[in-house]
Amino acid sequence: MSKTGQARVLTPEQFAHLLWVIQEHRYPEKNTALVQISFKLGLRVQEIALLQIKDVAELGPETAGQRSFKLKEILALPAAYTKGADALKRSKSTYQRRRISFSVYDFDQVVRQIETMAKAGADIKPEDFYPEVKKHRGKSRDLPMNDVSLRTAIENHLANRLAAHPWVRKTDPLFLTQKGGSYSP
């Protein structure tokens, strides 16, 4: 018999107690980041297990055994990580983030075209000037990482990880088990 209904959610007091307990045990930075990502971004266990460093941060160059990083503002969760996707075959995903950009010259051309149309009294619709965007398959989610405690937890985890292993690649898992392997979804 299957269960139905809404999953239980921790109260703020329970969540604060959980974070306090985490601080008293091994790997508090990693475990705090795991819990914060789950609670604040609402990611499923499978999605957290598949996160890579490049999903949350941009790594700087390794200099003198040190590695810097910059946390991203938005976690773009690829469709291959989400529920219903074949997560273990994520390397075969066709999902690709696309950014719309154009040169200063192209922008200047669009502005001149709009000025000409405005002087002629033509009806100007902004959507006529948007560049074409190819739609991707699957459902992806863009999750803003603007919560201070979430960002602090991820920054602390990455700082510890990079201090211990400055040679990590951006495609390495964000979270490692205590034996150094990746988590299984």
C-alpha cells in the first residue's frame, strides 16, 4: 500500500536544533551544506548526490597550493539530475545552458532600427527584437542561491574541500563520502 500526501517539513525550531546537532559531529561543514541545500533549495537526495562543483561555483586557478572560487548566484539544476530523468546516465544528457548575448555592434544596430521605426511612427513591439532561443528538452530548474545561511554553508564546505584538495576539477562531485567516493542517488 503506497503512502499519499505531503511530506513532513521541519519547523524552524527543529531545523535550528538539527543544525546545532550537526556542529557537534564529524564533518560539520559538509553536513551543514547538505542540509541547507535540501531545506533551502528543496532538492531531492538524488539531485544533491549528482551536484558537481561547477553547478554551484566557478573555480579559480590553483596558485601556490591554494584554490579560489566564486559562488554562483543561481543554481541551474540540469534536467538530467531531476526526478524522472535517468540520473546515472547524466553524461548523455542533451541539456545545455544557453546564454543570449550579442556584440556592441549588433546592439547598436537594433537601437538604430528602433529609432528609425519610432520616427516613422511604426508600432514597436519589444518581442520583435528578442533573439531566437532554442528550447531544450526536459525540465530544468533555476534556483536562486540568495539565502545568506545557504551561501555561507556552501562557501565553508568548498573552502574546506579546496584547502584539503586544491587540484579538484569543476566536474568533481560537490559532496564526497568520508572514504572519498561520490554519493549514490
